[in-house]
Amino acid sequence: MTNPPLWKATVALNKTDAADTASVLELEGSAQAVLIAEEPFTDNAVVEALYADEPDPKFLSRLAGRAVMIEALPDQDWIKLSQEGLPPVRAGRFFVYGAHDAGTVPHGVIPMRIEAGLAFGTGHHETTALCLGVLSDMARRRSFRNVLDLGTGTGLLAIGAVRLWRRPVMASDIDPVAVEVTRQNARANGVGPDVRAVTADGLDNPALKARAPYDLIVANILAGPLTRLAPSISAALAPGGMLVLSGLLRDQENLVTSFYRSLRFLCRRRMGPWSALVFEKPQTGV
């Protein structure tokens, strides 16, 4: 069986800008994988992104802020090849790894095995690591009984929530491929029955509405959807409930926060150009 053809977009730039450009291309959502290759002893770097369909070079050039070269790739499993060498990630109490690092899991961590695939979220992106760190800190102070991972990607945050609080978790994504990947990863990590993943645009799914209100919602998506979904996310949060938002850039913090004024802003965390925001819904009558 042959693999579907892939397209590669290549951007040549300096090492300082490489991480930011790779993050923007990754969070734009249509890339299957994004890699950075650095040239030793120089300031030169190359960002490569893989696409299932031929991308628009003008759009990518505007997004990256510089010229992008597009080429078709021969038939190989490029997604697996591109990600199988990724190093494990330590974020908060979590250790996220692939099969190639199964023998490196240290003691005293919460291990999560996430393989290369077609969904966003292997723990290597700053926003995913930020969310894992926030969840780790929350678990030291509070227990949650009803959790939603909105925009779950690979299911990493949902699986992490199950591991922390030993409660069933809801997970949703607008992409049905991501939903299936989440189910597979949940089973692979021994929490299949505890992660219920559904396809939904925001909270527009009967199963999500039936489980509301939630005492914790984590939404690691882009700033645009975070602002668009603000009314439904805020309404789905229980009084006293906590909300973690990520997938936004530092210069988008004020914009996103302005859409959640009904909630109490608690803190922010930053990593590189990315941010995570934490809110609490006031108790009724407070």
C-alpha cells in the first residue's frame, strides 16, 4: 500500500527566528509535521514543514515573513521519519516519549507514550509543555472531578489529566483524525476507558453539553478560536472552576483576556513567544 503524496515547504533563515517560524507554521494547523535543521558553527537554519496537500506558497510566505520553497516528495512515510528522532520531553511531572525512547523513562515521573502521527501535540511545542506544567502545579493544590480537554490533538493533555486525578476526562477536537488518534493514544497509555473523545467545533456536541459544567477546561488552540468560543467556554465552566488557555502568542494575551472578563484572571506562563493563561470562574453570588 502506497502512502499519499506529501509536499515539503522549506524556509531558510537564522537560528534566532527558526523557532518562532516553526511554531507559527505548526499552530497554523495544516502542516503534518514541522522540523528545524541547524547548521553547526553558523547562524543558519532551515525550517521544513510537511503537507498532505500542495500548500499555497504566497500564503506560507506571508505567514513565515520570508520566501518559502515548495516541492513534492517521493512516496515514503515522511511524518514518521520526521518525528521518530524527536527527544523525550520533561514538562512538570510528565515525561513524554516515543517508542524509540521507551528505555529512557526515569523514576518518579508520569510517563506518557505519544507516537508520531497526524495530530498536533507530542509535547515538543511550547504551548503543550506550558499546559502540562500548569496541570502539574494544579494537581499539588486541588483535585478535579470533571475535566474537558478542548482541541485535544493527540489527547496528551486529556491523558495527563486522567493520570493526575484518576477521573474520566472528556476530549474534543474539530478534526476526526485527531479524535481517533486520541483514542488510540489513550488505549496505548492504559487509560482508554477514561478518555471519551468526540468530534466537535468548540462545545457543539451533545456529549460535551451533557457533561457540563466542568470544573476544569483546558483549551490549547489558537487565539482566534479562543476568542470566538469564549462565551460557550465560559458558560460551560462551573462556578469555582478553572480554565487554562494556550496556543496564543505573548502579544495576543490582552486580546484573549478581554474576551474572558466574566472570569477572574489568575496568572500567565510564558515559554518563548507563547503564553498560557489561567482563569477561575467566580462562585455564584461572589
